[in-house]
Amino acid sequence: MERGRNAIVSALAGLNDRAGLIPFVVAGDPNFEDSIELLRILSEYADVIEIGIPYSDPLADGPAIQAGAARSLANGMNLSRAMDLISAVRTFSPVPIIAFTYANPVYKTGIAKFLSNARGAGADGVIIPDLPHEESEDLRRELDRLNMAYVPLVSLTSGERAARIAKTATGFVYCVSTLGVTGERKSFAAQLPALVSQVKASSTVPVAVGFGVSQTEQVAELSAYADGVIVGSAFVKYAGLLKNAAPEDRNVILQAFRRFASDLAGATNKGEKLG
Amino acid sequence: MNPDHSGRFGDFGGKFVPETLMSALYQLENDFERVRTLPEFQTELQDLLANYAGRSTPLYFAKRLTEQYGGAKMYLKREDLNHTGAHKINNTIGQGLLAKWTGKKRVLAETGAGQHGVATATVAALLGLECTVFMGEEDIRRQALNVFRMELLGATVEAVTSGTGTLKDATNEALRHWVEHVNDTYYIVGSVVGPHPYPYIVREFQRIIGDETKSQIMELEGHLPDVIVAAVGGGSNAMGMFYPFLDDREVALIGVEAAGEGIDTPRHAASIAKGSKGIIHGALTYLLQDNDGQIIPAHSISAGLDYPGIGPEHSFLHESGRAKYVPIKDQEALDAFLTLSRLEGIIPALESAHALAHALKIAPTMSKEQILVVNLSGRGDKDVDSVRSILSEGGQTLGTRS
């Protein structure tokens, strides 16, 4: 099985008639074992999985993912346990994994050490939402050395920056669907399709859309023009339910989680535009 | 020095923010450089600083304090006499005008103790701007009076429940809100923190403290001071005071960090003494963090110093050795708070009491010919309630009541 940046590109570029589903959950949310359980289910429906390494001050995240990070950290999650969790997922799934975290844990650990740990655990790439193009040179160099994917974010306010950023991507380009932080939203910015096509024109790798996506209709809408769709907060909420669930309710929640993942995966067909 | 093209003071600073804000930060950089050179902008700024904020503020010779401590001549830069009671207004007038001159109708701010929030709400009222202030729920509870002040001034105060419900979290939430409203909202950052160009802009609007001090001391004494002491949370009053003296190598610059219950306990806010390099609120700087880079909440008796980071230019001054940073504990600040009240009839802000406490430590070791300037960054009205309850919890009474 191919690993590293090529694994991510192939997972999204080779789909032809549908877009890739890229779910996000927080490592260790609500605890290590349940987190593994959720990832086991997701791995059956995902084309790429984003695993959030929780951070105390997640600037780019809305309330749902903030709560997920807080649950996970409260349960003793740390960087080394997060790497253990990625390794554990690797034992049952070949799906490409992207580690999502913030600049400070990477900087504090040291870029080279952080990335080589992540690579060793089985991660194929990283997303760091508060490390913009101008600050990312050292990270990109190290990712190149390890053959890991760089997944930069492009937003509706990027303007002429969009093309420059898109060219640096080596896994996929992450287009942010709206102004604001992560979290469920009713609709996307009107300029989103134009942004995606502008980015596609400058990028040699697939282009995915995320932030605010929570419904099958939205996945269908985005699948019509994006190569991948990222869904985070809507999945993370199930971890919150699981944390507070009575033992007899756990299976109901896990089944609902599975159904949700399956419905979203089913909505990625490019032909099935809602009209 | 000014930050380099990437917004760094040496290694420190930069722009560690989500991509959505990057264009706005470049725009702000350009707007600031353009607008500040316009004579009409400068006229309006100088007029408001003089006739609205009440500048210049006096450089006051503290005669009784000096006599009592028997060493250096102690001068107090009276930023406490500004409108709204602290140096914060220097910056909010500057950035408020910048917002107005760049056509923004809405401003946004974070606040800890509420001083920057009040100063922002004040300027928003003055300039007819809509104003939203983010404040941690814990701080809202501790500083109820300032919350009401902001509301009186027409601002909306948004309670922040995430994290520890203090300044760090209010700043996160203000940044998140800015990401969502970046097209029509100006974010008035309250200290020399945050992504470039904020540390630079705030310092430029606060340097009036040091510029005034320099000409005042030359007039009063005919030479520069030997030592300048200022309290540092994010560090805007200190940076404003220090900056005009950076090239005057004979002037020792001392920043005072909050040591809370002691820097060898977990409860302090001493980012330089006990922190390490990392990234907080968009800048690379010293901060309190664990080995994984998780930010550790700060503690100080003073809500204005209760912050786990420090402005990047201070980190640079520390590393270059140009300024020295020392810790002062809650109790030492409290003692200085009482001393100044009793000896000079000035009730200082608890933040400023930290600077004063260090000055009182070193003054006796200096000669009578030497000059020590303390930046009295704010007045203590906001702190009298909490000082009263701290004193009564400690069983202390202030005597003299019959």
C-alpha cells in the first residue's frame, strides 16, 4: 500500500464519478477507545481521514470542535498518545490519514521531530490552520523530505494569494467554504464555486472544500464541483453524545454515526446534483 | 527597531493566523502607513489626545516616596490621569481613528479586566462606531463594574465561556469573530500582542508615553533617567515607555512580570521568567506552555497582567539584553498599592503597583543623584473592591477608623 503524499493524491484523484469524503474527528474524543471505535467506522466510508490532535487554544475551530478538543484533553490525550492512536488506526485501515493540529504544538516539539513521529505513526500529511503560506517554509521543506503531504488552506479572502498557495499543495488544497471558523452552517458563500475553480486551475493536486458542511444535501452540492468534501463538527458531535451516553444507548449512537457516514458517502456522486 | 518585512523583531512576531485573516493584515499594514502620514489624521489624533484624553500626562516627582526609601529620585509617569483611567486610551484613540479613516463602521475588542474594553467602547461612542467587546465569563464576574461601563457607553459585551473564561480565551474568541466579520470590522487589539502589524501599531500609538517622559525629564533634570520600570502583561504600557529610550543605552529598562503566588508555584503569569518560545494569538514569543505546546493558564492578582504570553518585541528586548524582566508577586504588588496610596495620595492600578513594587526594591540601592521613573500606567479605582476583599480575607484592617 502506497503511503505519504501520493496516497492522498491517489485517494482523491482517482474517483472519477464522485468526490472523496474526508471526515474529521478529534483524537481521543471522548476517550482513546471510543475514538478508535469511531475511526473504525469512518474508515469504511472515508477516502481520506483527518485526525485532529487536540490543542488548548484552537483558533480556527467553532464550538463543536473546541468541545471535542476539551473532552479529549480532559481525558489525558497528549501528543504521544495521539501518535499511538494514529498507529492503532493503521493496524486496521489503509485509508490515508492527515494529522490536523495547530502551529504551537508543532513548533514546541520541533517541526522535524513532530513530522517524523507523525510519519512513523502512519500519518500521510498535515494540516495546520494557523500556519499561513508566509510562515510555512520550514514545514514544507521537512514534509518534502519525508514525502508527506502539505495541505494548505485557501479562503474566500485569499484573492491573488490563492494561486500562489495552491501551487504549494502536495496532498490537496483545502478551500474554506465560508468566512469564519469550523462549525455547521446552512449555506456557503456565493463565491465558493468560483474560488474552487480558480484554485483548480492553479493546482496540480485535488481540491477539497470544508468548514460548515454537515448535511447530505451540502455534500451533494459540493461534490458537483470539488474533488473532496471535509465534514468535521457534525461527526465530532457524536463523540459528545457518546461521552454522556448510558451504556445501553452506546450502540444506538454508534449506529447513527455509521448511518450518517454512510449517507454522506452516498451523497458524493457527481451525477446526483440536487436540482 | 521596526519589524522586518515578515513582521519579526529578531525571531519574534510574525503572522500565525488562519488564511482568512492574511489579506486583512496586509491591508491593515498598508492602511496604517498611509493614513498615519496624512496631516488631517495627525491633526485629529493630536486634538483627541490633548483635549479628549487629557494629554500630556504629568511626570510627577514623588517626594515623600523618595524620602521614605532614601535612594534614587522617583518620578511617576501619570498615565493614570488619562481619560478612562489608564494608558489604554492612547491606543484606542489611534486605532479607532484608523478604523474611521479606513471606512469601517464596526469595531471589535478583547478585554481582560475591562480597561481596554472600556477604552474601546469610549472611543467607539465618540466616533459613532458600533462596538462589540469579548470578555471571559470569569472576568465578567470579577469586573462587573467595567461590564456596566461598557454597556453604558453603548457597547455589546459578549461573554466567552470557552477555555478558562479569561483574557486568553476572550482573545481567541475575538480573533474567531474577526475571521467571520473581517470584511466590515476593525479589530482593535489592546496590547502589543497578536499577529503583525498589531504589535507595531500599538507600540506606535503608545510610544507617546516614552516620548513625553523623555522631554519632561530633560526639562526637569537636564539628563535622562538611570532606570525606567514598567509592568508587563501583554506589555503595551512598557513598550510605549521603553521604545523612545532603546537607543539611549545608559538608561536601564526593566519590565515587571506578575509572579502571582511565586514563580516556583504553578500560579503566576511570568512568561519570560518561566515560559518558553512558542506561538500564541498569532505571534511567536515567550509564553507559558507545557512540553506538548499546550498553553498553560496564567494567574495574577491583577487581571491586566493575567496573560500567558507577552508582546513579541519584549521577547526580542529580553533576548537581546536591552531590557531586563523581573517577577513581582501578588503580595509585593499589594504592599506597593497601599504604600503609594498612603504616601502620595495616589491609588494605583494593581498592574502599575507591580512596577512600583520593583522600583521600591531597587530605589534604596541607588544613589540620591540617580533617577528612577515608574510608569504609573493606570489608576486603582477598578481594583478597590478586590483589594478590599483580599485584605478582609487576610484579616488585615486599614486601622484609623474610629
